[in-house]
Amino acid sequence: MTQDLPDRLSIDPDSPFYDEAAIGDGVGVRFKGEEKTNVEEYCVSEGWIRVQAGKALDRKGKPLTIKLKGPVEIYRRTPNPSDAG
């Protein structure tokens, strides 16, 4: 299920863990059993995600993030075949 998904992924292009191909294919994240859509970065093996901290920005103009620790599950978002066409 997750063998082709990276253990750690970031949506920030400046991060060494940025992977445009994986992001483009669609990665879903469940944190503590709840679906999250605002994840900036995750690491499955270490058990954490980073989410935006409101509308605050750092001095480079990037959103400030908070690291939340807990069980992380990732999955590939696949389009529903019945929706096509």
C-alpha cells in the first residue's frame, strides 16, 4: 500500500524531502486516525507531521509550522473510476 510512497515528504520546494512526482500523484495523510489536508511535511518512521500555525509567516515569507507527534498513516489518493468520463 505505501511501498511506493516516501517515508518523509515535504511540500516546500526548498526542502531536501520535496518530491514533485509523489505530490503530483496525490498523497493522503491520516494523523491519529483523522484525515488531514493541511500537512506541510510528514515522517512516518519518526511519527510526526508539520501543519501551519495559523496565518503567521517567518521572515522569509514561509508559513510557520507546528510539529505534532503521533501515529501517521499515508496512502495514495486514487481517482474513483466511476467519476471518470
